[in-house]
Amino acid sequence: MNKDVILSMHGLQFEIMDSDGNAADVEVITPAKYYRRGKSHFLLYDEEDEEGNTTGNIIRIKDKLIEVTKRGEINAHMIFEEKKKNLTDYSTPFGNVMIGVETSKVLVDEQENRISVRVDYGLDINYEHLSNCSFRMEIAPRGKTAQ
């Protein structure tokens, strides 16, 4: 896969409902930089909030492990590792919260010009269960639609 990719992410929180009674979801499609080091895949991209503040993101994909590192307006290092619970301090401009992610499933499908990821996990905030969640990522070279 080449260095310039499109990253498509779709996340669901099942116990949090929108105004229509559907599971709350978030979708992001963004350009990213991709590289591979050993058996790990890395994605780098920036996200900007409504005020124009930028948070840099690094995603590492390796076997049954997904690491998400955020630096900037939001700071966190979240680890999604199948059959494990990991805690992280999630730092925002409004204060810090302890985030727990208990990952039940990590599926990674590597193709020549596409990587697909699915992660199912439970989300805790300050040691209280908030929601069962799922996210999907599709990584494809720029110019080819991520599905």
C-alpha cells in the first residue's frame, strides 16, 4: 500500500441513543499517512475541532492489538487488545477522565491494497460502565474508495 491513504472510521455506542432511538454513531473519513514497520501498520492523521484546535492521531495495528495515541487538544493512549481490559487517562481541555476499554474482539483483514479492522469493546468512564461499543476502520490508497 502506498503512503497516502484514506481512513474511514465508523463507531457505534449501543446504550447511547440518538433522537430517533438508534445507537449513537460517529463516522470519520480523512486522509492519512500510512507506513509499515515490521509486523505493525501505522496511520497518522490530524483532527480539528469546531474551534480550530488540532489533535494529532497515531493508530498502530498489529495482530489482535490496536493502539490509538492522541496528542494535542486531547491527550490519550488507548489500547484495544482482545480479551483484555486497559485503562488510560483521557485528558481534555475540560479536565481528565479515566477511560477503561475491555476489548472482546479484534478482527484485522489485510489485503494487498486494503486493511479492514473491527473492534468490539466495553467502555468505562471513571470506573463506571458507560456503553458497549464497536468501531470499524477501512484503510485504502488515496484514489480508491474506502468501504
